[in-house]
Amino acid sequence: MILEDFSFIDQVGKVLLFYAPSCASTQDLVFLCARQTGEKHPVALITFNQTHGRGQHQRAWISEPGKNLAMSVVLPLTHPAVDRLPLLNMAITLACVRALQTMGINTHIKWPNDIRYQGAKLAGLLMEAHAAGPGKKSLCIGLGVNVNQKTFEISEQEVTSLINISQTEHNLMDLCHAILKQLQIGWQQWEKALDDQQILSQYQTYLEGLNETWEITTDSPNPPLAMLKGVDAHGRVMLEIGGQTRTFHHGEIRLKKI
């Protein structure tokens, strides 16, 4: 086994920030960073060269070296109420949207937490809850943002990047800091239970294709169609199918815009 190198480089608010020149997956290596700090603080690990990143549904996240931002963040949860974790998912996704807004990029959220620009995927999040000891939990957030990469391999969905949108190169470290600052705002809002309804309402403001027709992807040659009606506080998508509204958890279905 080859041990991957990483080093502490900064503190952004309460988050201790580590950097790896290259790594297979920040989602795995970040826990070594957390252990080094005693697992008492929020910890982030970034790299600009992730070789075996993974996204939702175990898809590979392919990234050109030096062009994009790959980051994982471990948040200790002092109030690890399972029924409120979907709201934390929403708050963190909103944080990424707002960080991009500070750079002049207005995006939408494809349920549950893909960030898209005019229907093309710009960033993706992967959130995994972990046991951090007796009675303790932590949330590991994996984030990949397409930044300065201009061309992409053919995939099942359209993909874009910040440079393709703005025609300007972006500083990867500046983007990292902007995301971490907004992430902490969302995390603290959730941690203090300030206003769960506000988190839900704001998330739905950015929801792509609300009240529009989507295809429910299945193995069927004729996948059913549904109208997207919103998302509830449990993170379930609400779909109108055949005149009836039904709810689905992430993992039960996938949606494709038609």
C-alpha cells in the first residue's frame, strides 16, 4: 500500500484545510486528516489531481490534472438526528450554489445534489454519514467542481465547467475558500436548528425543472413520465404520476430531464 501525502495549509473559519498534491480519492484520504487533528474539528482536504474520484451511484468522476477542484469535508455532528440529515444535505448543496454566485455563476440543483448550469452538470456532491465513535457521527462531503477543463469525455449527460461558462480561468484556491465559507454558514444554520423550513424553501427555489416533466429512469424501454412537484423535509422528491403525487427517496429512482 502506498501512503498518499497530504499537509495542513490553512484554517478557513473553523475548518482545518489540508492539501494533497495528488490522491486517488479525497473522500477516503480526508479521514486520515481528521484523525491527525483528533477528530474534534471540521476538516477539509483538497487536491487538484484526483485520480479515482467517485460520484453518485458509484460513477467515476474523471478530472483533468490541475484543472478542477476535488474536495472532501468531514463535519462532526453534535446533534446527529438522522431525520434532519436530509436538511443538512440541502443546506450544503445550497452553500455550493451560493459560492458559485459570488463568482457570477447562477446555477440550479438537480435533485438531490447535482449542481447544473443550463441543464449541464457543473458540480456534484456525495454525502456519506459515518460513525465516529460511541454515540458520535460525522458527515463526509465529497465535492467535485469542473473549473478550468474545457473538454470532457462523452458521458450520459451534458457536462460543463466554469471556464466554458465565463470564458475566464478561475483560481482553484479562491473557489475552495468561497465554498468553505458558505458551507460553514449552512452547517451552522442546520446545527442550531435556526429555521428548517427556510432551508427547505431556499433549496426548492433553486430546484431545476420544478413543475416540469421528467423521465423516471428504469430498465423499462418505455420509462414513465412524472411532473416534479418539489422535495419534502425528509429529502424525498415529490412526483405527480398519473394524477397522484408520490414520494421517493434518493436511490429508489433517478430522474432525467426531457
